[in-house]
Amino acid sequence: MHLFAFGLNHHTAPLAMREKVAFPAETMGTALHDLLSCSKAAEAAIVSTCNRTEIYCNTQDPSAVIEWLATYHQLPVNKVEPFLYRLPEDQAVRHAFRVASGLDSMVLGEAQILGQLKDAVRTAEQAGTLGTLLNNLFQRTFSVAKEVRTRTEIGANSVSMSAAAVRLAERIFPSVADTRVLFIGAGEMIDLCATYFAAQHPKSITVANRTLERGQALASRLNGQAVLLADLPQVLPQHDIVVTSTASQLPILGKGMVERAIKARRHRPMFMVDLAVPRDVEAEVGDLDDVYLYTVDDLASVVQEGRERRQTAVVEAETIIDSKVGEFMHWLSAREAVPVIRNLRDKAERLRRHELERALKLLEKGESPAQVLEALSHALTNKFTHAPTQALHNAQPPEREQTLALISRIYGAHDNE
């Protein structure tokens, strides 16, 4: 078994190159079959995301698999190779463990990659390209990722503005799923933040924007509705969470409008996140009872704290991974001895059958059972000890001592016995 992994990611290759070697989900099965038929790989799994394309395989010819990747995407090998990392044996194991644990991600500790890895393994299983080696590698990979996330805080702290906003909202409300969320603006920051909140499946999502068309484009992806900024006084009281980020030079939400909204809500709490610079929400709004207002600076401090805690968790995670890599490599080396063990047992079984048949024939002829058994035991002893005895006799002086020590260890034969 020869484990080998290679690929490129956001650390080694620009987006333009990552796009060229990506594998669409709908063609992954076909690609896996093509890989096994066109290269010397016995097993293979492909991980393809926006940040990485990696191939894990069981092969004796890594260069043939690398060449396949370039050929499959109609690229010269020399255009792809400068961006690739090559990971044989234990390096491949450690890399798989780190990727699944979120240590190799653009956002340290993110959990999405684990699901993407599981999808890749499921696809390889369905395509029939996953064998004993890779199946064991990935099952242990998932186990290590679970242990890292259970025993460390690698994923427990927010490290992005959007994640921090969701985490802060969860301090105010028992569940975001029980809230109504209003997004003001439809730019990149709102788009990203809305994705995080939408993943919590709130009761409703509303997008308020200066132009209805752009607001509807975002709302349709979120299964929400769109309104104009002019409608804010009417819709604001209906929402528990408000996230705003526009390019307005003046505040959109003044103290008076929010005060009226809180009154209409009968003082039920409202969580507000102002990601805009200049601010969309008047600073005085933060003084109102039942309003929890956070600015971009507030979130930045939460994010920084989360990053520091995750960096501390990295040391613990790497320690866990190192020990698990050692366990897997021990299993792998033991697997490499399986063919020899099988051949040894097969040879011993042939010798046993041969001597047994001979003994049975002697018994049929009326020979003494005691003498037949004695002859059988002597014959088996001689044949089982023939190979090591010959090895000792034929060993040259430089290797005789090592051969003697090895045979003594295998057979438990020592001078004091």
C-alpha cells in the first residue's frame, strides 16, 4: 500500500488556477473512474471546494496521478506543478487530519470542510474507488476531527464579523430560529451576514434596500421578502434582529424611529448590528432600554478574542493529531506485513496437509499409531525449522549476528534456555 495525497489550495494557488482544476460535483464519479483507468492508482478520492482541490490515492506511481490531473483538465503539467503540494505516507495522513479539523482552512477552525470531506468520501464509495486504505484513512480522519473539536476550542469562538453577529444574537434570544430578521442594504457585507443568519432558519427574513430589484435578488436566495428603505418605519417593529450596512453618509435609523418601534413591540428586546462606516444607526439608539446595539468595532473585538482563543487551541489540536498520525502509520505498517503473514501461513498449511496425508496412508497400512504420530511430529518439526536453520548456515559473517538475534527473537530461542 502506498498512500499519496497532492493538490493545491488557497495557500499555494490563486483563484484563477483553483478554478481550472476544480471538479463539479455532477462529474466527480466519472472523474474518479477515469483516474483509476488512466493511472496506476488502485484507490482514489477527490476533494474539490472553492478553496482546494486534493486527490488522495493508493498508488505506486504518484507522477502518473499528477499527470492525469493536468490531462483531465486539458492543462500542461508544467503549468499545474508549481502550485501543487505532494504528501507521501505520514504527511498525507497528517494533512487529512488537519484539514478535517479546520486547521488548514482560510477561516481557522471552520466546520464546513468536514462536511465537504464526508461528501467526497461518499462520492468515492458510490463510485467504487474507495478501498481498505482510504476507507480506513477517512474514518480515522473523521474520528480525529471529532476529538479535536470535542477536546479543544478550535471551533468554539467567532472569527468573522458575520459569525460574531450570530453568536451575539444568541446571547439575547434563546434561539435565532424563533426570531424575525431584517437586513438593511444588499451589499457584500449584508450578503455574507445574511448567509450566516439564514443557516439558523429564522421565522422570516426581510431585506430593505434603496432599490427594490437588488433587494429582491438577495431576498429570493434567502426565501425572504424585499421592501424599500422608505418602508422601514412600518416594518421595523415586526423584527427582532436588525443588521444594517449601507453606503449612506447619514444615519438611516434614528433614535426616534427605533424608540417608536420598541414601543410598538411592547418593549420586547431588539438586537441591532451596525456594520456600516459611517454608521447607519444613531449612537443614541444604544441608550434605549430593550435595544442591544453593536457596532463594527464591537464585533471586531469579539472576532479578535475568538482568533486568539482558536490559536491557543491549535497547539492542543496539533498534539492530538500527532498522536493519531502515529497510530495510523502503525496500522499501515502492520497492513504491509499481511501478505507475508498470509504466505507464511499458506506454506505452513501445505506442509501440514502433506504430512497428515502421509500419516493417514501409513495408518491405513496398519502401521502403529504411536510410531506414525512420532514420525509426523518429527517431520513437521524438521520442515518448520528448515528455513531458519538454512538462513543461519548461509548467513555471512557481517549479517550472521543480526540473523541470529532475529531468529532468536522470533522463536523465543535464547542461550539460557
